[in-house]
Amino acid sequence: MASAPALRLVEAPLGAAPAVGPDWTDEAVLARTTAIAEGPLSAAATSIDHGDYPLDIMGQFGAAGALGVHLDRHGGRFGLSLAAMQAASRACGATGFLMWCHDVCGLYLEQSGNPALTGAVLDDHLTGRTFGGTALSNPMKAFAGIEPILLRARRVPGGYRVSGMLPWVSHIGPGQYCGAIAGVVGAGEAISHEIMFLLACDRAELRPCPQFSGMEGTSTWGLRLDEYFVGQDDLIADPARPFIGRIRAAFILLQCGMGLGVTEGSLDSMHAVEEPLGHVNQFLHDRPDAVAAELAELRARVMRLAETPFEGATDYLIDVLDARAQVAELALRASQSALLHQGARGYLMSAAPQRRIREAHFVAIVTPAIKHLRWEMARLSRDILPAATGGRA
């Protein structure tokens, strides 16, 4: 893994990030990120798709500043974080997903306010010296009323004991960690509230997952806890629901970088065959110019939302959910169109278009999936516009 360069103070433009890092201005971070994406990441995309876990490349992204610019200590530049994730996902959707996992874990650490998590632990995380993901797929669905929460906690002297099983958690492994949530069991086995904590993988049992159709390089494991102790230094939030309410829009919005990048990569594949096949491809739907225009409009919308990622208004959250759903839907259409544009050459197992179809499907089903997003938008819209009741005035 590449080590991070020594930190030094630099001149920063008005409104830019605090002057920390080798050069963490927007232009420098994005230039370094793009160079990594177009160089070593692009070369490794096929092997990552088949199971190589690119921690070395993730370390390079951390040293480049791409994994920490969304944090308050570096200016809360969510737009730059999204642009960096888009650049990576354009080359490899699996690595873009790992960046999202890592970014939201950093968000948990910083927003926890826990001194044990916001010092050296966070510094090592955001610079890619250590690695951690997120185990919030089940809790997010549980909070939406889709499924029960799977990890259960009991109070003990000095903290909690947590037990349970999660079927798949990504960007974890020996020596790594993730943010997790457990329901606290009270009287009568009822859940009184939830806690959020930093889970150390070395104190958990990791179980191999069944083989997926793609995204195999994301180091995804089943995770089992048996009387796992959570002390004060491990706590991200207690109770967890107010914390999740505060960061939920940011959590979802950051995922848009994946879909935007997969769409842009699909456009690359369309353009690559325009000269030899444009005369017949003109009869296909979702042609490059149309997809490019949709992508530009949707990206601009996402970037506007990224200016206020912690806004608490319900209307704002609905806009974030809708943008996230539209990003997934555009990635699905663009990736399919790219394969149709390329024809048989795009159907080869080593071809980028067939890989991007599987990456786009992942963008559409990863929590919150399209169906989950629509579920939430419908629920929130009902809260804003309750059904009219009958009766006389």
C-alpha cells in the first residue's frame, strides 16, 4: 500500500479547504485522483471485477486526498468527493463503491464527536493508512420498516454486549473495521433504542459470501458477533436514530458518485465505436449525445444538493432520494446502451460494457435500492401531504 506523503501547509483560495495536506485544493485532489483512475485503476479493473481487492489503489486515493475532502476538517467538500468517486467509478465501479464505503465510515467517525474516534483513528482513515466500511444495509432497511434489525445489544457494566449475524458487509477484512448498529434489548426483549459503534473485524467472525455476478473485489463478507463488547471508546452514537437522521441525506447523496461514474464509463464505450459503427448505431435508443446531456443535467443537480448535505428539511431529503434513484436508472440505461452500441465486442468477458452492466445493476440494488428509495419517497410524501379526511366542514 502506498504511504501518505508528509503533510505541509499550503496556500488555499478563499472558501477552499483548510490548508492541510500535500496540496488539497480542489484542482490538485481531482487531478491526482483522475491520474490514478486512468492509470493503475483502469489497468486493474478486470482483475478487481474477478476478486482482487485493490487496497493498494485505495491507499493511493487516500494519499491523493480523495477519501477525506468531504469531512469538515477539510472543508466539507461533498461535491469534490462526488467528483473523485465519479472519476474512479468511470474506470471501475467496484472501486468507486469501496470509496463510498470508506467515505461514509469517515463521516461516522468525524460526526461521532467521540475523541477516541476523531483523532489519530480518523487521520489514518482519511489518508488511506487504514481501511473501514459500513454495515448499515440492514439497519437502514430496519429504520424504514422493511426488515428487522439483526444485531442485538445488551447493557453490561462499562458498555454493551452485541450478538448477531449480518449476511454481507463490504470493504472489511482482518485488521479493518466498519460502522455498525445494534438494537438494545430491554425489558421483555423489546428494543428500547439503537446504538452505533465502530466494529473491529479482528474481534468478529468473518464468513465468505456466495460468489456474486460482479463486484467481487469489494471484500464482502458475512459477519457474526458473539457477545462482542462495545465500550465508550467504540461508540459512534447512543442513541443512533438521531445521528442517522442527521447524516442520512449525506450517506445517500455520496452514492451518486458511483452511478455517475458508471454512466460516464458507458459513454466512453459508446464513443469508442462511433466511428466504425455509428452508421448503424444511429438506430439505437439512448444515443451518446442524449445520454451525455442527461448525465450533465443530473450531475449538476447532484452537485447543487451536495452544497447542503446536512440540510434537515423533508423536501431536501426527498430531492436527494429522487436524485439517487435517477442516477441508478440512468446508469442502467447507459450501460445497456453501451453494450448494444458495441455489439459482440462488448459481450466478451474481458469487455468493459458487460462489466458495467453488472456494476449498474449493483448501483440499482445496493442499499438504498431503487425500490427502497421509492418506498421512502412515498412514505415521506404521505407525511407532507396527508390524505384528505371525509366529513362536513
